[in-house]
Amino acid sequence: MSDPVPARLLVTGSGGHLGRRMVELLLEAGASNITVSSRSPKKLSRFAAKGVATVKADFDDPTTLDAAFVGVERLLIISTDGLGVPGQRQRQHKAAVDAAVRAGVGQIIYTSPC
């Protein structure tokens, strides 16, 4: 009997400081079946070079979230930097959670800015 395939984990904000570090730690720990996302996929080239799946996920564009979250079983939402406009961060995070629900994501993990 073969080992079960690990649940697919998607880490948002993987092009930023915290997201990048989280992915590095996961890879160092031997995690597999990880997908990384960013609103700017060019920032993910270091992970793509290691064979990690990359997708665009822009919290201001729900269609990118719907596409990115297909098949995701666990989602790590890294808080956005949307502080310039009152309520922007809350709208962005709500859009991500709503898309995760639509995609049937089983577990959502959220990093709080506080």
C-alpha cells in the first residue's frame, strides 16, 4: 500500500517577506505538494526554479483567487499590506476566504498582523 498524497497547501503572499520565509521553512522541513501564490508571479521565480507550483492570486481580483484555489485542501493566508485605504485589508481577506469557501478548501490558516 502506498503512502497517501499530502494535502495540497497553498501559501498566499509568497513573494513577500513573511510568505517567502514560511515557504522556505516548509521546504526545509521536507513539505511537499505546496503551491505558492502572489499578485506578482515574477516574485515567485526562486520557488519555480525549485519545482514548486506557482499561481497568481490577487486579493483585489476574485477571479484569480477562484482559479488559484481549485484543488487546494489547506490555505495559508498571509495578511496583505493593504493599509493605504480604510477597509481595504478587510475586503481583501474576505475575498480570499469567500473564494476558499467556493473552492471547498478544508482548512484556512490566517496570519494576523497584530
